[in-house]
Amino acid sequence: MPRRDGMERKDLLKANVKIFKSQGTALEKYAKKSVKVIVVGNPANTNCLTASKSAPSIPKENFSCLTRLDHNRAKAQIALKLGVTSDDVKNVIIWGNHSSTQYPDVNHAKVKLQGKEVGVYEALKNDSWLKGDFITTVQQRGAAVIKARKLSSAMSAAKAICDHVRDIWFGTPEGEFVSMGIISDGNSYGVPDDLIYSFPVTIKNKTWKIVEGLPINDFSREKMDLTAKELKEEKETAFEFLSSV
């Protein structure tokens, strides 16, 4: 069930928890255990967790949700600002929930300028935009699209799904990472376990791996914790609905 103008995430959650429980149950019963499941329907992270919980014999690692659309939007905003193409920007990160609390992080991102790779902060020299309007534009892009076309994004979402699937299949290029909502178990970034949370990942042999050891400053830490808190609350709400289904 797609999000419509004026809808709250709670409304979506109630309707979609039932749907994703039945999807998970069907996967559990009929799918190969090697199946890869990509969840796009919103709230994507929590729907993905619901599907995974409803298919306990399929490895949790086989479930992911789409934050590639946000990742692509973040790259596009940087590219527009610098007058380069999106392909010239790499290693942006979307942390957390595919919602307005997500944290688009460019502290580790690079951009190709005159054939040379430069850090995005260094290239832009505009910290207040990067810490302000850039973040809110990416966070609220989905709502802006709904407002403009009275429906949620279609073509850009389809493109992001293709990117997501292609990277699972072929792997990520050397030196590049992408964003993907995955199970948070055992991560080194202080995100609570048992959430589907968007992390930077590299992919090889159809298996993702969280990029470890990226330094996290206080500004980022706060944003990462905020989106984790929302995901925990969503999970609790979803499981309350689930127990009454």
C-alpha cells in the first residue's frame, strides 16, 4: 500500500505489516533458502524486518531494503552543486531509516574534479549547506515528489532497485561502497541489533559486508542515533500490530 499525501507512517505501518507478514510466510513456505529479498514498500526498513521475522529459516542477511534511492538523490544533489555528473560522486552514505530521519552523510564521499578525486567537504567549501539544506532536501525528497505528482516516485525508484539488484549480482566496484538497509546485528557503529538499518556496504560474491572503521564525528553520531531510535519505535509498533493480526 503506497503512501499518499497527508498520510502518517503509522497509517502505512498498520496496513503493510499484515501484507509483509503474509509475504514472509509465503517465502518461508515456498522459496529457496538462497532467495534474495528486496523490500521497497514503505516503511521499507520495518516491513523488511517483518518479512524476515516471518521467514525464520531464510538467512537474515538475504533480506535488504531499498535506501539506494536516497543514496542516488544525495549523489545528485552534490553533483548539481558542483556541476559534475552523479557518476563523478561516490561513497555517500545513507544511515538508518528510509524516512525523514535518515542521515545522508558525505564526510567520507569523494568527487572527481578535473580528473582528481577530492573529498566532498573540501570540494564544496560550504559546510552550512552540507549540514543543513543538503540533508533536509534528501530527507524530504519523497514528500516533495508526492506533492508535485500526487504519487510517490516511480522511475527514480525503479532505477534505484535496478542499481541495488545489479550490485548484489555483480558486486560493488573496487574502492566504492553503496547504501543498503540490512540487519544491524554485530555492527561496529553502535546501532542496536535486530533492526533493518541502512549502512555503507561493499558486495562481493553476492554477499554484502558493512564498511568498518569509518570515523564518526559528533554531528553524525547524533543523527545516526536519532534514526535508530525511530526504527526501534517503529519496530515496537509493528510488532504490537503483528501480535493482534
